[in-house]
Amino acid sequence: MTRDERRPVTIVVPIYDDLPGLERCIEALLDSVDFTTDRVLLANDVGPRVDEIEARVLELVGDHDGFEYTRNPRNLGFVGNCNRAVLELDRTGNDVLLLNSDTVPLPGFLDEMTAVLASDDTIGVVCARSDNATIASFPYARRNPRANLSPRRTRELHGRTKYLLPRSTVSPVAMGFCFLIRREMVDRFGLFDERFSPGYGEENDFCLRINEQGFTSVLANRALVLHTGSTSFSGDRGPALRLEHERILLERYPFYAGAVALFLARHRDAVDVFADAFMPDDDVVRVALHLPEDLTDSVLASARATLAAAPEDVVVTVIVAKSQIRAARQAFPGAAIAVNGRPRQIFDVAVALGALTTFGQLTALNANAPRWILVDPVAHDLRWSHAVANHRAAAIDRIQRRFENQTTTWRSGEDLVALVRTAASTEIDVESLRARWLAVSDIAEATGLLVHRATVSLRRLTALSFGARNPRVVARIRAITGRGA
């Protein structure tokens, strides 16, 4: 679809404060927008430096006929500002892109987003990928969560993988930093609910509201817009609004948390899940060493030998069941140890040391790394007595072997580290990875291992209400428990 054939867009940029971010945004729009097709509406919401910002905006856009500037008679808040701009000021009938003023859209972003919007009449909202946009962040899971994610890293990694991804991914909600709305959605359903004023959660409510009427929200995987984030509300106000508005969302849509969990566990493409492993940003090989349910002396000895053999550039994290965490800490003092699950960290290689006997272990292996090495998996014995006694482990073993990169017997820690290095240097087979991700995810859901609840507990709603009133207490608890601020 050419620009002449596609529907035009009005880009609405809500303005409050953060002049440096706004300057970068306007300069990026000047470089990336085709003003023969699209237009920009700058909506100033009378922030603390309204006159200074107004003067600078008018200086930047000059007499450019692709920009329109407006100033509200009073501060309306983010929700009110967006509603006024879209519902009252923009009379074009164009599709609408709400673009935060702290974003830097990259060239081609709008053509890609509009192409995705035009690809299916049931798509109501499209958002871009970003370096800072929760579930639209790229990458979402990190090889090294402690390292800072720079915009440059996101750009490089997105450039490496964007054509390996599907063009779009259906998501429970789209992120409001870059929010392209089909005009028919606005005409039928209005825009943001003022109950979410002054901001946070309003775009999620909109997406869930139109979804109940059969329309979807999607991520445009090949469009990239950088985003600073968290510049609108200072101090305790931002966290308090987030928690209070999350409570409202869960009261209206009790399935919302389950929908996000289902999206993360099943509906993302495998390349998206493991994107950070496609182009490592350091010279370290990161390894997830999965231990079996039965921590025998032999297993412990092999794990110790592997940890001892790993040089500084091979970083090993021992993965165990929750019930094993105390024993693992005693057995491997000083080692990095994590519990089976779906962590925000991914690894270059996952090693299954010994037979995995539960689907939970298999699911954790699937979530951890794009490459697998199996060490001493289930022995294949012709005796029926052995087959009956070990049928569950054998079934899991067959699944593992279908997708492993290498199966080996235990020799030494040095040999295993050498195999890990070889595996980490091997190019990821995208189609095999995608097949594995879907197969194991389907098994986990079909067997009831992954359950995504359609209800919300009174306990969680109460906790959100408490947190909205006491955001500093919540931040302190999260810091103590290691869940982040």
C-alpha cells in the first residue's frame, strides 16, 4: 500500500511539561512524517511552564502547514486533553495517532503502523514497539536484567530481528505512548473514560472496551518508537494513580491480569521471547543449568564440577524447583540460583542435567533459552517394568529430544562447558524454536500447568487500594522482596 492509497492520520501530541523531550519529539516528526498525507496537532495542556513551552513550540514549527497548535483554556489532565483534541478539535475524520511528547519516532514508523491497521478490519488499535513500553518493550526479557537497556541497543536489536517476527501480534492492550486508533472506533465508542483522569490506565480500558465488541489491539512489530516514560507525574502521584487505576481496571475486567499472563506465556512469537539472545551485547555466555527433581549425589557432583569449570565468561545460573531452593543454596554456596518459572531473564543456552520428570521443569526449560543441551536424559530400556515406572519422564524426554541442540552423556565439567560454548555460537534455528515454543506452551496449558484466571481476588483489590493510599510503603516492600520499585 502506497501513501497515496492509505488512510491519512492526525498525530495528536499532548503537551504538558518536559520541554527537552518535546523538542526531540517535534524534530523527529519533522524528519519522519509525510505531511502531504498526515498532519500533527500539538495540544498544550497549560502546564507549569506553559508560556515558555508555547514560545519554543511555535519557534520549532514556524509556519509549517503540517502542524496545528492549540492551547487549552485550562489544564484538563492527560485524559481530558486527549479527549478534547480528538473529539472536538480534529474535524478531519482521519485515523488518530496519540503520541506522547517524550517519544522519538523513527523513520517509517507511521507507514508500518497504518499498514498493520489496514491489514484487518477487526483491528481497532495499533501500537509500536519501544525501548520502554511494558509488554511492548523490545526486548521484553533480558539476558542480563541488571544492565541498562539503552535506546541504541533496542534499535540495533530491533533491526536485527524485526523481519524474523510476524508483522503484528495480537495483544490484550496497546500501550498509550504511541496509540493509533481507527477512526470508526472513536465514532462508535468515544475515547477515554474520564474516571481515569488525569492519566494511567485509560488506554487499557479503551482497548478492553472495544475488544468486548469484537475489535483487537495489536503490536506493530516492525515499527519502533523510543520512549522516555514517567515524565508526567512526579513524587508519589504517579505510583498512586497507577495502583488506583489498576484496581478500577480489574474491577471492570476481572480477566485482565489473566489475559496479560496468557499473552506473555503463549501468544508472543518465540523470536520476541528470545530476542535478546539473537545478538548478544557482551562476550559472556549465559547458561541456565536445570537440575532434576531428585538431587542425587551424582547430580550435585556434576553441577559442582560444571560451576567449577566455568570461566568468567561463562555465567551459570542453577535452576531448581521451589522446594529445592534451600538444599541448592547449601550445596552451591555463592552460586546464582533461580527457581523454576517464567523469569524476566533469558539465557543463551539451557542445560538439562539429568532426567526432567515434570511438565513444570519442561516449561521452565522452554522459557529459559533458545538452545538446549540434554545431559544424561532418560535411559531407553527395553524392559516393560522400566517403561511403566518411567513413562512420564520418558514422555517429557521425547519432547525434549525433538527440540534439543545436543544430547550427551556426562563426562566432565570441562567437556560440558565446551559444549555450551559450541551451542552458544550456533545460529538460532527460528522455525524450530517457534515450533518448540508453541508445542511446549500448548502442552502446559492443556495439562493445566498454566492456568490464567478469569477472576480477580478481593485480596488483590484490597492490596491495590492500600497501595494507592500508601505508594511509598509499597515501593519499600517491593525493594525488600526484590520485585522492583
